[in-house]
Amino acid sequence: MNIRVVLPLTALLALAGCNRPVPPAPDKPPEPQATALRDAMQQPLDKAKAARDMLEKAPDTRAADEAPTDR
């Protein structure tokens, strides 16, 4: 056989074996896959937000320290 005939036929056979992936069911949302990475990134942000909230809720002690005293 000639290479001009064998090569295209081989390529067609290889392509015929390929199938499209099955689409997911439309009523079921996809499962999250990167939860560990997301949790690892979110943990320091949550700590920083908690610290900021604590500082915002704490009374302002600088004003009491800087207030003049009568002596």
C-alpha cells in the first residue's frame, strides 16, 4: 500500500475512536474541586477580618491616655 493512503486512513481511525465527553446533568450543579486550596487561602483572611472587627469594637484608649490631667 501507498503511504498516501495508509496515513490518512490511520488518522481517520484514530479520530473515529475519540468521543465527546458526556455533559453533566443540568439539574445537578458541579461538585467543587478546590475546597482545600480555597480553605487554606481563606483562613488568614478570616483571621485578619476577626482582628479588624475586634479592634473596631474595642474602646479607644488613646484618647484617655492623651487627655490632660489636672495637677
